[in-house]
Amino acid sequence: MKTTRIAALLLAGALLVTATSCTLSTGQSPSAAIDRGFQTAYTADREQIKAAVAEFIARPSDPSYDHTFGDVPLVSDDAVEVSGGQVIAGKDYYVIAMCPLLVTSSPRGILKSVPDTAHPDNCVKQGANAETGMASCQASCTGSYIWLTTEDGVIASVCIGDDCNAENRDGFQVAYP
């Protein structure tokens, strides 16, 4: 037990020295490096959601689970205001239902888990999240970003909360998750 603690302390010290030397060699503060890491994680979540929604849209029509080719998984058909970033002007954006995108849902989606950035609004038990066979994902949504889609699968997000530097604007807004 004592050896494990010593090894853990040595590892923590080595990581601190490595982070400090990387910070000094790049001229960035540790917080800037952390922010860049958060932005990278946000971008990875965005790409995963984009792929999962595209896969959902491309599924063949199947009346056994009330899916028509081209449908997107939505919480409701109420449009959400969003601007900036990669938003396409004149398109309506809707809250993505995350539960149908999970591999534990029936039919199976392609996401192993809800992305860390997903806001509770993406997992409310209504719309596509409430359909028969959907995995329960309400407890998994604790992030700061409400993920949105157009009817043809264009993805956007809005950050909600005090840590966000802009609300109702698409893209990474400093907050993570």
C-alpha cells in the first residue's frame, strides 16, 4: 500500500513537471492548455453526434419502430434559436433526442454512451427519447451544451449556464463538459 502511494506521488510529480515544461516551451499558461483540451473534447463530441445522427437518418424505413427514412431523432418539433458558428441561416434547429442514438436502444444506435457535453434537455423523456425500446439516458445528460440538428442532419449546439461565454451561439463556449 505504501509503495503504491509513493509510486502515485512520483507519477503525479512527473506529470506536473511535464505539464510545466510543456507550458514553458509553448509559452501558454496551464489554463490555456486546459481550455484547448476542453475544446478538443467538445469537437470530438460534436463529431460523434454528427455521425450518430447521420446513421439514424440513413436507416431504412421500418414501421416496427415507427421510423421513416430521413427522420431525425428529436425531443420535440419546437425550433431553438441559435446563431454563429456553423449555423446555416434560414434553417430551423431542433433539440436532438440522445437516447435513440445509443447502442443500448432498440433499434441500436452507434453511440456507446451519451457524450459528456450533452445537456439534460437532450435526454428528457419525450419525443424520440420516449418511444418504445429506447434506452433510458436521462441520468447521463449533465453537460452544458444542448445539441441541435436541422431536418437534414446539420449539427449545432448552444451552451447553457454561467460558465458559457455566449448563449444561443453555436460552437465551443469555454464551458466543459
